[in-house]
Amino acid sequence: MQTDLLSAQFAALADPTRRAILARLSEGEASVNELAEPFDISLPAVSKHLKVLEKAGLISRGREAQWRPARLEPMALKGIAEWMEHYRRFWDASFDRLDAYLKKIQQGDDRGPRN
Amino acid sequence: MQTDLLSAQFAALADPTRRAILARLSEGEASVNELAEPFDISLPAVSKHLKVLEKAGLISRGREAQWRPARLEPMALKGIAEWMEHYRRFWDASFDRLDAYLKKIQQGDDRGPRN
DNA sequence: CGCGTTGTCAACCGTGCGGTTAAATAAAGA
DNA sequence: TCTTTATTTAACCGCACGGTTGACAACGCG
């Protein structure tokens, strides 16, 4: 079993069905039936996907009568974004320039009042 | 089997050992033995991890005599970054106002027709 | 209450993953 | 050539994953 949250999040995102579910939820919360509609899989399968997403902290669920609407958990992807930031310089050209600039500043004067 | 590159990349990143390997490679290329050293797993296991990373396009491998150094593939993470960009407004503070606006909209027209 | 709707739980199945050990391959060096 | 070093391949193992079907629970409504 996966104890590490970041691993759980990456693993959750590795499935195309789950990414599609997230895309749908980015337009607003939805019931399980609504989420299942575009796919050719059974309802329990969708229910399992939602459980995976929930354990990864990517969604949360409510209750309204017999519906259990799922909604995107807004801050969840921030952890991944922060992990990626460490590698940003490898693919983002504009970051290279900023990086160089920051290093240059840092060399001479650490606590300068930048306004 | 996974044919989708994005899925393969997320799956590759879901393993902590592989993320540690990437972190090591972000400081420069390394041989399999060097990469294996911090871990308590066998060499073939590391070799398999490298193959997963390579198939995901995250690293590439060379040959120098009997060594097969691995190096980070610079542009690889860009695909993931672009996927995440779609969700940026959900966690980035500078989009807070937009987010609040979307939530407000969402309240009104949630579950209309259909089931 | 009984009924229909919505969703989950339980059990099962096939496949792939991360790990192992043992053997094979590749290249440098004596 | 024979040996040493570096790495991959092959075969296997246990387990988690994504899927199924069938039964069950929760709730609104007549």
C-alpha cells in the first residue's frame, strides 16, 4: 500500500479515466452517474476510481440525499507543482533567465531592499 | 499495456525510488552502480526502474565502455507541466478571485435536467 | 410501507509491477 | 585468452490494480 501522498497522487493521475474524471470535475461537481456516463465501464469501477482520487486528496465527496457528489479539491495539485518546480529549469527557457538573474542578485547583496 | 505517454510519465513518477533517481540525475549523469548505491535494492531492480523512466521519455542512456550512463531528458516534464496548467487556477493564489467566481457560478446551475 | 434510484461492498479474475536470484552479455585489461 | 567489472535478461514470486457481477444500503416519494 502507498503511504506517501505524492506517490499516491502521481499514481492516481496515471490513469486516463481518472484524469478525464478530474477534467469533468474542473467544470463543477458531479454525481457518480454523471461521471460514469462518458465511459464504457461499470458504476462500481467509477466508484473505485473516485476512492483512489479521494485517497490521493485530489477530490472530496459530499452527500445530498442519495447522491454523493464529487468535487475537485482545489489545493491538491500544489504538491505536485512544487515537486515539478525543482525541475523547471530543465524545460522552461524563461526560467533559465530568471534563475541566472536571481543568482546574479544573490551574489552581491542578499538582503537588498527590492521594491 | 500503456500506450499513452502522459500516463506512462505519471506512472513512472509514482514510484519514490524513481523520483529519487531523477533527483540524482538532475545533478548530472550517472552509471547504474552509482544510481543504485543509495538504495537497498538489487542492481536488476534499478535497471528495470531505468527502463521505465526511459520508456516514459524522462531519461536517455548512452554508452561509455562498459558503462551505460543515464541522463535526464530535459524537455520530458513539459508535457506534465502543460497538463497541470489547466488546473493551475485551482491552487495558484493569483487565481483566487477567479476561483471564487467560478464557485459562485457553480452553485446556481448544478444538477438541472438529466437523471 | 413498498418502490425506484443511486451508490457502495464483497468476492472474484487476469494482468502488470516491483522485487528477487541466477545466468548471460559487453567491454576493458592482464 | 582469461579475468574482472558493469549491466541486462530470464524466470519466478507476491501483491496491488482495474475490471466484472451480484447483493446490499441509503434515501425520496407515492
